[in-house]
Amino acid sequence: MIVRSGVLAREFCRQNAHAEVAAVFERSLYLRYADMFVCLGAPAIGNGPLTLIADFRPARLHRGQGASISARGIMIGDAARLSFDRCEPWQPPRWPLALSPRELIDVGQAIAARSAIEAPAEGLGRVHAQGRGETPLGRIARGRIARFASWLRGALETDRVSLAESNAVQDLIGLGPGLTPSGDDFLAGALALLDALAEIKAHAALAGAINASPRRLTSPLSGCLLRAAAAGHIGEHLHRAIAAVISGDVDTAVAAIRNIGHSSGWDMLAGATTALSVVATARSPGSRRRP
Amino acid sequence: MSVIVNEVRRSTYLDSIVLMRISRQLAELPGVEEAGLVIGTPANKEILREAHILGPDGAKAEPGDLIVALRAKDSAAAEAALAEAKRLLEHPEISGAPALENASRTMRAAFQRMPDANLALISVPGHFAAAEARKALAFGLNVMIFSDNVPIEEEMALKREARERGLLVMGPDCGTAIIGGVPLAFANVVPRGDIGLIGASGTGIQEVSCLVARAGGGISHAIGTGGRDLRAEVGAIATLMAIDALEADAATRHIVLISKPPAEAVARLVLDRVARSRKPFTICFLGARDLALPANARCAATLKAAAELAMGRAAENGPTQLSLLRADGGKLVRGLFAGGTLCAEAQIVFRQAGLAVASNVPVPGAAAIADANRGHLMIDLGADEFTRGRPHPMIEPSVRDRPLIDALADPAVGVILIDVVLGYGGHRDPAGHVANVINSHDRRPLILASVTGTDRDPQPRDAQVQRLTEAGVIVAESNADAADMAIRAIGG
């Protein structure tokens, strides 16, 4: 039985499609139809826009199996029949009020210090702090993140961003290790932060740059999740982390991030703190930003 | 000349943690210079090119494909690594642990595979542990329950049932045992010998067994009982049965009991049993006062003293010049411990020196942190407030990072006291992790450490000690010695 459904996952299922099992993990699996994916998994994986939570374990299921999807339920071969009869929709709560720009800058610095030590060596979590022993990813990512921050600063200050400049966004897409590349997670974190701080135009500019990017830049699965984030849909753990960031609760932010994959959560936090630094500086007294 | 090989797997999605783990495992294979597993996005191909591990096959990969990229010193090493990569990718579940060729899904199947087995180690979520333990008892097996969160009523019932069957239940929450020379769960590689240990405390057993081993002795068996066995409700069932077992064991000459202070009635029960034994005992009830011991037993106030009494001689103190150590600036000691019993032992050393000390897990005579007025602090980082939703610091040393960074930055702190616990089950380089944190900070109060382990552990103690000393840490021979050095350093 499916007990909770994200907004996009429920839309996916209303298409009455014949999907395919794209990947099977210990507590979850991904179903794919065209370039859309939904995640079906046990409650421990957490709610998300593309997630269906069920009393379910994917044992005995395998990649390539056919799945019949309808508004009433999901059938995967003869092995799993899951109904929507008692399914409740999931949506994240509203964002809390944000701290002052000065306080947000302090929060960003505190998170950067934690990430420098606690984030895994893989991914972008330590990219702001790495020195000796820097990885090839770190060497490439450092300059691209700086260009992204500069692009975002421009988006905040001028409200105008040309498509040519959006290379600063595209260069991060598909970059790095993991099921969802670190660069994609980084951008999802930045999008969530901009949404939380109600930076509507900057969020729209970033979402536009992502949606305009060629699909071949990242994997179909990660691209689907990134486009969902660009449309303002993020998962429960990231929402909790970003809500804690803008409230100044670093411990809660880090605890929430630890629930997201191996390095994905830290990559998201790196994107969020990069965007946080740019936004908080732009909001500080004396900035060039237009009121 | 180096050889680059790439293999491309079409539309393959694997958990990130599995990809990272396989990457690391491949990178550690003999002859492999560089390894990476990434999806074939244009940006990732650039990274592989930068790392000089992108070959023609990898260059053709699509964003939904997985690229296995390797650079090795020669073709043979590359082929061997690629074969290992294929094996791990076909069975990603084995990449995190040694292959479980004899894994069985049920207790019955396991027993049928090994009909000669006489012990079952249960490590399942606490809610299911008692049921599995009962199955094991029904098959005539002694039981070690590693799981925690087992209700005490279940523990009482299990231990009574086991006693009726003449079987031993170690635990629940039994983290350490060495049975017949085989380390179980968190335990160290120590030689066989004539000293038997019985302990309610995992790190207590580890520290004593390692001190005995490093002083040239050995362990016959180390039997864990679980932290609640000496509570009045349980009535020391496992402790008393363990004494019976070691009493009957011809290879055991001397028996050491290690625990927090038991309930008074339980202490009497245990000491009455000790009095009836023909063997000598060392009783280390950490923090206990005024114990009336039988003639065949001696009291050890610390784990170090317990090891010395069992050996019949003093353990090494090492070459450190204690009198030369002085804390610069701050006058407070901050202890940050992965081992709960090591935290308790440090508090006892401070209390014995007449110093006030506070802890989140205070021993008798120490203050709770909430009541402390900024003095010496001993923090048990394995306590719930630090490990909720996170692994224990013996597995994940980053649990200590934040408190350590705070202590490094606090000008009032003149001495930082830490423990590093080695052995099976623990982090593969805990000293290296601590050293990295210390090296990333300029301020260096005096940092004193103990390293619980042996040179034969999976993380050899000598190499771990070297990592710490290179970071400027003074390593004492035992946890009690480290606490004693801290007191001297602040002029206490």
C-alpha cells in the first residue's frame, strides 16, 4: 500500500503508463517512463516530490521489469501490487522567517567550517576549504563555482541574465561522482536556498538556465530530479536543512543533510551556502543591489 | 608505462555509496594508480581526462552510462583490477563487507550449515533481537547479543531461560568479547594467555586486554555480559555464569571483573561467588567505594591497575618525561572520549587526585555537566546526545570533531585528553582523522592521548601512535596514564 505521494509522483502515475524498473536499491527503486522517474521506497527514505512512500521492500525485483501504473495503483510484474487507496499527498511546510543578512553570513561561515571537516572527501562539500591533496573534481569545480557565484551576483543585481552567461550554470550540470552528480546536487541546493529566501527572480533565472541546458549534460535520472528542483519541488530532508540554515540552526541543517545519500546532501549544502553568501552580501547595507 | 582501461556499463544506476566504495577499493588494489566510477556526463569525462584515466571507450559513454576508469602500472594489474570491478558491480552488496559465502537467512539454515557451532552472535534491530536469541537457545547455542534497545524484561527472561538450559547469554548491548582467541564485535587482536576477563563494559575489556597483551600477557577468554547484568533486576545472571565458566577453564589462572559499581545486593552476590572460587580475582568496579572483598580478590581502582594486578607486575609507562609536560595558558582539562569506560576511568583518576571534575556521564563523586561551574570536563561522546542518528565515535570519529574544535579554540583549555580505540569494528584510521582536525588549527594546547589497541590490530597501534605524535600529540601508555599526565601538566 502506498501511504504518501509527492506532487510530481502522483502526476506521473495519473498518466496510466507502462513504466520500467530503472534501478533497484536496498530500500527503494526507481520507475522510469520516458524521461520521468519516480522513486518508490520505504518510509525511511523520506518524502519527496517524486517519491512514493509504501510499506515495501524491493527484494525480488530487478532492473528492466515492466510496471503498470495508473491512478489506482502500481503493479510490478507479479511481485508487487501497491494501491493508492489510502495515499495522502505530501508537501513540504512553508519556509520559516530568515535571519538578517549579517546573521546569514555568519551561518554560512559556520556551515563552511563544519563542511570542511565533516563532509566526505568525494563531492563538493569541502570544495571551499580544500588545499593540499585536492582532487581533480575539486580543481575543476573551484573555478566553476566561482563563476556560478559571479553569475548569481549578476542575476541579483541586474535582474537580467543572458543565455550566453548561463554557461556558468551549465558547467556545473553533470559534474562529479554519485548517482546524482555533485554539480546537480549543488544547483538543487542553491535553488532551494533562493526559494527559501524568496529571491523569486534569481530563482527563475537559475531555473531558466537549467531548463535551457541540453539534456545530454547529465543522466536522465539526475536531470529529472534537477528539473523538479527548478520547478520549486524539493525533498523533505533538503527542505528541513535549508529551513534550518535560514533560521541559524546549523546542527539541525547538518543532521538533515546527513540523511541525503553519501555526498549528495553535502553537495546540496555547498550550493546553498554559496547562494547564501551571494544573497546575504547583496542584501547587506551598502550593496549595489537595486531595491 | 602506465595502462589506462575503461569499461562502460549502459544505463546503470547504483547507489552513490556503492560507487564511492568500489572506487576506493579499486584504488587500493596492488598496482592501481588511479580509479574512478562516474556516470558518463561530459563534465565527468573532463574530470577523468584531467586525472589521466579516460580511455577511448569511456570517451564514447553517454550520460546514463557508468564508466569504470582505471590507470595501473601494467596490463596485468589493470586486468586484475577490472576483473575485481566487474565482480563488485555484479554484487554491489559485497563491496561493503567481506564476501559472506556462508550467509544464511535463518537461524535454522545457519545451524544446519554449522552443526558444530556453539555460539550465535545476534546483531539485528533491538525489537527482533530477543526472538532471534530464543531461536539460538533452542538450538543449544550460547548467545552474544550485540543489539541494543532490547527491553530489560526480555533480557531477564532470556538469561533465565539460558541458565535453565546451561547456556550463556552475553548482552544485550554486548559490544566486545574474545572467545577462544576469536575477537567478536569490537575487540582487539591479543595473544592467548591465562587471564580471563568478565566485563559489563566493552571498552573496559578492550583497554585491559590490550594492556595485558602489551605487557607480554594473554587472554584466555573475555566474556561480555551487557551493561545491565549487574542491575538488581537481572541479578548478575551472566556474570555468575561467566565466573563458573572461567573457574572450570583450566587455561584461566586469574579472573578480572570489570564494571560500573553494581547494586549493593548484586555486588554481595557476585563477591560471595568470588569467595567460593579457587582462583585469584581482580575486581574493577569503577567508582565503587568501600568494597569488602574476599581474601582471593584485590580491588583495582582503574583499568590500568586491573591489568597490573592480573599480570602481577606494573605495566610499562613508556618513555614520556611526565615531569616536563606543562600546559601553556589555560588551566582546564577537556576530555573527549569515544570509550564510555575510558571517560569514567579518567574521572576517577581526577577524583583520586582530589580534583573536581564534571561529565555528561558522571561517576560517583563527579558532577553532572549541568551543575558544573566551568571546571575540568570529561565528555563521553558515545552518549545518546552525540550519537542520535549517527554512528558511535569508534566507528565514525567525526563525532568528536566539533567538540575537539571547540576545545582547541577555547583559551581556558590548557590540556585536551582524548582516547583512540582500535580493533575490529572500529574506524580504519581514527588517529589519522584526529590528526587532520588538529593539523587544521593553529592553536595547540597540550594534547594527550591513549591508544587502546595492539600492533596486530587491523589498524596497527604503532602506526596509529605515529600519526598522533606527528601531529604533536603526546601518547601515554594507558588511559589512566594520560589522565595522570593531564593532572601533572596543569600543576594539579
